[in-house]
Amino acid sequence: MTAGYDALDVESGLSYPSASVGRVRAGEGMAQTRPPRADLTDLERHGDQDAAPGLVDFAVNVRGTPPPFVLDAIRSGLDDLARYPSGAHERRAVDAIAAAHGRRPEDVLLLSGAADGFEMLPRLGSRHAALIQPSFTEPEIVLRAAGIPITQVALTAPWQLPTPGGSGTTSTVPDDADLVILGNPTNPTSVLHPVEAIAALRRPGRIIVIDEAFADLTLGADGSPEPQSLAAVDWPDLLVIRSVTKTFGLAGLRAGYLLGPPGLLDRLRAGRRPWAVSTPALAALTACVEEQGQHYCAETARMVAGERAEMVDELTRGGVRVAAEPAAPFVLVEMRDATEVKQRLIRHGFAVRSCANFVGLGDSHLRLAVRGLAQVRALTRAIDLVREEIDSGVDDAD
């Protein structure tokens, strides 16, 4: 085993219903009913299953509600809902995406959310997939369902891919892996991998897939946008999956796109259902990537960076360890009894994301969405209370 990695293989197991929680007043007191324990190791469990009504939401990485100009774009097409999504609407969205990334229109495949892109990956005919972990669980779910052998390449803290000639370790991605999937920035670690580290993963006959769902909210040290994005790069072996649902508050609409060489995109779209992206989603996609949307992204990225810096400082002052340098709109924290803390925080009015179903993490990590300072201070106080409860042996049902 090469130092710095753990070779793991995790079966997905069964799906369980999400936890139902008692009614709470956000940040005030404790709920009157104890929520049932959910299976937090289930690969199909995501943060939205924790963000119950009435809780202060640190579990879901969606930034508020859609901006007015996106809502206006969606509303403008509502009169067309009796008609199927048109080729003209699709072409406008494709052209806008291509222009935003300096690509050709034929390099763009429209998606009904990033998960739609992951669902297509088995069509590439991979014989052996390597997943850079910890990372978003959806690729593992779809590849296992398709019977594709998987090797888990689990990075160790601080979960940074090694760069050629730099510090770190040599990658243990198997030489025969013809599909490698990673996130950048990575969910849930919030780590941003350098382009040269990703380039070092390339091999003849191998396809690299990068999940850039949060790339539009990353900034370089000089304030430049998307410093490590490969969305504009036309490598023949590269696929980049993007989403607008997180930044623009559109998780319920499902809208995204995939960038890559036309030959690979043709393999992905083979057998795809017609009208895969709805008319409202096409309108939203276009608005999000055009000039006004890009300005909105830049402003939001700066806001996230400021809130994240304040959040890291406040968590650190409160004795909560930030586990990795964050680059995304969420922060990975490490603490003793993290799963128990997460469960008890519900009764104090807060939803946080357990990391128990991420390869290489587990009971000692939580993911926290970046929020404003007032909410972070309230969360930190609640964590203090929960830790006191645990240390003093107070039962969660009390």
C-alpha cells in the first residue's frame, strides 16, 4: 500500500426511509419528540433528508432562493408548458453554455441535474472504475447497479491529490482503471485539487470524469474565479459535469450540463430519453450561464469566501476542528461522537450532514454548509450544549 491512501471497497447496502423529526423552533430549546435513528451509512442518503422544516439548515449546500432574473426567465416560458421542449430552446442553452466556457456547442450535453450525468456513465462501457474518495456517493451507486467493478482510492487527510514532483504520495489508481471519477472541489471535504494533480491521473485508454458542481463558487488567492476548473479544457479523455442548482437555488428544478469531446458525448446520449431537460430548466440554464448569471456567480463566490472565513474562525474559537482547508460553500469538521452530536443537534433546532456514508470518513466527521455569522454562532453554542450533554451522560431521550 502506498502511503497516504487506504484501499477500501464498500457495498451500498439497502435503502432506508429518511428520519422524521419532531417539530422544533430553529435554535430554540429542544424538540418534544425524539427522531428515529436513520441509517446514516446508506449511500443513497443525502443532506436533504436531514433538513426538515423548522431546522436551521447546515445540511444542504444550496445557496438560498433563485435570484429574480432566473425566476423571470423561468416564468417567461411557462406559457409554453403545453408544448414539448423545443430545439430552439435547447440550442439557446447549449450556445450560452459553450460561450461561457469557450467551448464548441458540440462539446455540450444538457442534463437534468448533475445526477443525470452520473447516471449516464455506465454507457461508456468501462471495465474498471476508480473513485477518488471521499466524494459524492452517486457515481458509486450507478456504477454498482451496472455491475462495473470499482476500486476505492481513499485519500487520507488532508485529502489532497498529490502533485507531480511535489509533496504528497504517488497515486494508487490501478493502471487498468479505464474510468476515474473525482470531485473538484470535493464533496464533502471542500478540498480543491490542482489541475496538474488531475492531469497526472491521465493514461492511454482512460477517461477522467470531474464533478464540478461547486466550481462556480471557488476563488483563487488573487480573487480569480474557478481557479482549478477544467471546464474550458478540451482534453479528448475528459468529461466535466456541472450544475447550476446549488449556486442559484434551483435544486428542485434539476438543471446542469456536461462538457467533453463529441465522441464521448455521443456514447453518453445513446438511448437517452427524448426531451430529457424541461422547458423551465432550459430557460434557467440559459439565464444562469449568460452574462447576468456570471456576474451573480462572481458576487456569490465573494460572499461565500467571506462567510466561510468568518465561519472557520468562529468554529475554531468554539473548539470545533476544521479538518481541511475549505474551498467550497461547505466545511468539513472533525469531532468526537460526530454522529451522536448530529442526532442531538436536531433537538436543538439544527440540521447538519453526517459523513458516515462517505468512504474514508465516518463517525468523526460532519459537513457544514457555509452560513452567515449569526447562524454559525448559534450552531457553535448548540454544539457546546450537546457536548456537555454527552460528557455528562444525559440520555438523548431526556
